[in-house]
Amino acid sequence: MADNRVVQGRMVTPESLAELVEGEDVMDAEAIEETDRECPDCGGDVLEVGYMPSVTEFVTGWKCQDCDWSETDRE
């Protein structure tokens, strides 16, 4: 499966999807994965991406393909 996905009408890479979730540049990102989740705001499909915003942190983020909703596994 291709690494790129369409999010809010534009093609994103794992890194650019992680940057949308994080709100700033990230060091590295894993492949984008499909989830069984529905967006709580619009009911759209949600994608998951694991990424490293810094050398000492790994975060899993989720982003709706259709709206601005996103969330991370940070406490």
C-alpha cells in the first residue's frame, strides 16, 4: 500500500501528516495506517501515524481525512 494518503483534499506523506497532527516539524515518521475509528467531529475516516517530534519522544497521532480534528496519545 502506498505511503501517501489524501487528507482534506491534499496528498500527504507520513512526515507531513505527522506535522499536521503535531503542529510543527517532526524528526521522523512511520508509515500511515488506516484505523477502524470514526472522527468524533464529522464521522469521517481517521488515519494513524507514529512519529518522533524529538530524539527522546515517540508519539502516535490520529487525524481525520475530512476535517481539522486530530489527537495524540500524549497524557
